[in-house]
Amino acid sequence: MEPELTHDEIEARSRLGRFIPMASLPGDRDDLLAGATDLNAPDDVLSALERLPEDEMFETVSEIWAALGHRNEDAHH
């Protein structure tokens, strides 16, 4: 069984989510970058979003988080 997310992981995912406007979801990398830029996202958030694959659509912050190589809580509790 996967260990629970750490406080830091939860905080980092939440911080990312603050810069993803609902209007950008579902969206691809360019949509997400445009939305984050409109919200004056810090450089580290923009850099992370720039690493997303170009041709993939994302429905949720959790999907974006996972695509960046992070883990989410196990949904099968």
C-alpha cells in the first residue's frame, strides 16, 4: 500500500492548483500556461507546467500533478 502524501507534497499540489484556473480545465499545456500566467504564477510553477507533454489534455490538478512525476493519494481506500 502506498504511503500517504506528506504535508509538503499536499502543500505543493495545493499551491500548483491555486495557479490553475477552472477555466483552463480541461486543457492542454498551453491552456494551463496561459491561465497560470493570467494569475501571475511564480516562475517555478510556470517552469513545471512547461514540462508537461504538449499534446495531452488534463482534466484535473491531480492529473497535472501526476504528469509532473508526483504521486496522488490512492483513490481505492
